[in-house]
Amino acid sequence: MNAVFFGILTILSLFIFMNLSKIKASKKQMDRDDRINWSGKRRPNVRQNRDGSKIIEGSAEEVDDDAQK
């Protein structure tokens, strides 16, 4: 009896899962500028020197400590 119950429950669960898997995110959610890059293909350009220090290539800007006070 348990096998029949859990078999029906499994088939019903798979049916619901297959139907819900067709739902996609809206266009507004997909076309955001601040989306997380889940592909993992882009890595920051980081080099390691012989002494073990790391250099991250990019643009630098000056930080003014007086402006924070």
C-alpha cells in the first residue's frame, strides 16, 4: 500500500515540477544591468608578482580622507 501511495506521489510531483519548469523570469528581471554573472567565465584580471603580492589591473581614483570627516 505504501508503494502505491509513494508511486502516485512521485508521479504527481514530477508532473507538477515539469509544468512549473516552463515558467521563466520576466523581461524586466532578465535585462538588468546589475545581474550576477553565473557563468563564471569572466574573472578579474589579477596577476601575482614574484614576491607574492597581487596586482589587480584597472582604473585608480584618488581617495580624499578630508572629505569623509
